[in-house]
Amino acid sequence: MTEASRAPWRAKRQPTSQMWLTRRQWLAGFGASLVTIPAMKSAGVAKEPEDMRVLHARPGEIRLRGNREAPTAIWGYDGIVPGPLLRVRQGGELQVRLLNGLQQPTVIHWHGLRLPNAMDGVPHLTQMPVEPGASFDYRFAAPDAGTFWYHSHFLSSEQIERGLYGVLIVEEREPPLVDRDVVLVIDDWRLTNDGAVHPSFGNFHDAMMAGRLGQYITLNSEDLLTLAVKANERLRLRIVNAANARIFRFRIADHVPRLMAMDGQPRPPVAIAATPLRLAPGSRVDLFLDATLEPGAQASMFVDDLRGGELEIGRLVYKAGTRSRATPLPEPAPLPDNPLPARMDFAAALRLDVPLDGGGMAMMMRRRGMGGGMGGGMGGGMGGTQFSGHGLAPEQRIWAMANTASTGHDGPPLFTVPYGRTVVLTLPNRTAFPHAMHVHGHHFRVLESGDAPRPYWLDTVIVDADSAVRIAFVADNPGKWMIHCHMLEHQEAGMAAWFQVD
Ligand code: C2O
Ligand code: CU
């Protein structure tokens, strides 16, 4: 990677910013690791081998607002949103060639996959950005069965909002007893009156507050999704929150789904009666849903509207006059375990406090004595209404982790941990907003007091304002891994870091 190869992009997007390190800073910051970054492919793209799945990141159009309204111009893998549904058998190898048909660089991150570091798709940390017209081959085995998703990790707050994401299913070796798999991707879109993706990217208000919230909510990019079901069928709903920043409360009326897995990892099944599920951006749940209503019935799927009300985003429509079986199936067995670390060594754990700071109202909170210090790179410089998106100049970063505002790849690691050691992170939220903290390359457990782990694994956890969450994981995946807020405007405005597993 030379200065010259970065220059065109720099000239287009960021004529005055500090986003690109000088070569000297780059070398100083990354040292020997530079040689481990896979080189960018040249524009001459080799013929793909068998089993290679090509994903072409390119513009497209979809009818987000129903068939009577004009379509919306999007960016999507193969020009659609969600992108193509990828499936691979547990332990099997996924081979994907990303072809960049956009006007700007991009990469693919495989969210929740415990994969080799070089395949993690983090620009400048694990690979160089894939330039327009170029390609990059991702190739890795999928160790865990479950529901995952893939998305751009370059200028994410714009590229994911415009539609660069899709779902990856890793199938259990023994398929569980369900009649059908149904993927449900929830997203919110900020649209103009004409239905275009609103160009208000780099909006400083969004960055300071709750992130980019859209007024238009879709399920699988549909205005109101209709899901045809048969009485007594058992569906496996794989639900993904693909929104930039919005936490959804999701529920299905008149049914009692069973929560079987979270963030791709099986958990003890639990019946969910009335309380909506709270889904962080980036997170997934697997529900088994028994269609227990009568033939001909209907039931709505709702999310909250952030104002105390609910919005119907989908509907189960029961086929009239028929059942798939006489009675619903008996209670399901738990999904088979994935090969996660069997135990954590809390006695020898690396323990670290990672306070979350910054954002709008931080100053006010500090005056009230609630907030913490915003040291390190947190300067003033909040003037102006635009921030420059990916790679903010340090003085424009308004969120911080552990007193450092970072893009997650431009400074020293938050911590370095030897392979195999248990890590316990305490995440106190000293801001006025919830954050959806995501760890790459590892799944973690949320700890109760006395280091008692909750009975599930996550890769993304909500940390509410004025509270703290403790998470623990075994650092069993060597490399450089990001940890960041999955509210993408927060991530880009400083709430991002990386750690090193040696
Ligand atoms: Cu889903 Cu670092 O991302
Ligand atoms: Cu956040």
C-alpha cells in the first residue's frame, strides 16, 4: 500500500482531513503487522474457482415502500437488500469473492463468525480496503452453526445504511426439527419524500445523539411483509437487526415463540410470552415459532415506534381450511452446542475497565457530576454541523472508550492478551445513550456479580445509560480484533478500539 494508491480516494472524500496516516505514522503504529495484511488485489480479477460465491457490491433499486411507490436507489450485494442469503454447513468452508462495483472502497465483515483474523474484513486492521473495480477473496471455515450476517465495514454508517448487508446461515450438522427457516431482517431507513436514501450522512447531530434513525421501517426490505403459514407448523425465525443505530423491541402478537439462540449461539430455550425482544443493532435471535392459531387467522409482527407506540411491520397469514399437522410439535430440544470455550479461568483473568464516554449531553452530565473524564484524544472542536464520516480527525471524535477516541485501527491496542487467557471487561456507560458493544472474533458471556456467567453467549450487548455491563471471553483467536459500538455513527465518531491476541 503506497500513498499513491490511497490518493484518489483521499482527494475525492477528504481533501483536508487527517484521516490517512502518513506512511511514517502508519509504520510506527502497526510495526511488523503491516506485512501480515493481505495485499489488495489488482483490477485484473482471476477466474473464480469452483464453489466460489461472487458477491458484487453495486448500486441497485428496490421497492421499499410497496409496489405503488417509486423504487429506492440502494447499494447492495448483487444489487439487492438484503444481499444473497448465504448458507454453509457447520465446519464447511465459505469462499466468497467480493467484487467492488461501487465508486468507493469497501470490504466485507462477517459479523459473529469466529474466523481467522485475516478474513475479518476490517479496513487497515486486517486487510486493505478493496478499491473500486478490485476484488478480494474471503475464504474460511464456519465453526459455529447459527444465524450470522455480513456487512460492509468501510464507511459503515453510509454503506450499511444504503444496503450493503446480507445474512449467512451456518447449518447444524443434524438439522433441528422445524418445518421451515424464515429469515427476517429488520432495518430502518431515513428516506427523502421521494423515497431516496436521505443523503444526510456525516450528520453531526446523529453522531452526537442516538445515531442515524430512519423513519421508515422494513422487514426484508418490504413495507409490510406477509408470511404465509399453516396451522401447527413450526418455523425457525432468524431475526437480524440491520439498522445503523436503532434498538428494536420486536414482538409477534398472539403467539409464544421460543428463544433458541442469540447472536448465533444456542441458549437454553425460553418461551417468550408478552415482553418484546430487545434487539441491538447487529444482533440476531433464533426463535422457534409454533403456528398455534386456527386456519385462516392472522397475527401481526410489531416493533416499537420510539414514542411509546408500535408499528406493524409484518403479518402471519394462516392458510384457510388446512393444518400442517393435527397438533403443534412437542417442546423442542435445545439446539446442539457450538464448540465454544468450555471454561473460563476467572482467577487468572485479565481484568480491564473500559468506560464509555462522550456524546451529546456529556458536558451537561459532567456538570451534574455524572460523567467521567474525557481525556486523551477528546478535544473540543464541536463546531460545525457536519462531521466527515469515516476516519474523523481526532478533534472531531466525540465518543470514547477507555478515555480514547479512535477509529478502532489508528492507535495502539486497547490491550494485548496472550492466547488462551480469559478477559473480563467492565463497560460502564457514562453517557446519556445506550450503546451496542460488539466484539470481533469472539463470543462473550455477560457476568452477574461474583463472575457468574449468564446462560448464553453474545457478540453484541446493549449497555444502557447509567449502567455497567461486565463481559468475559477467552482470547482464543489470534490477531487484531475490533471492539466497538455497533451504533455506526458512534463507532465512526470515536467509540471504537482494537485489541491484540498473541
Ligand atoms: Cu457488525 Cu465491527 O461489526
Ligand atoms: Cu453507541
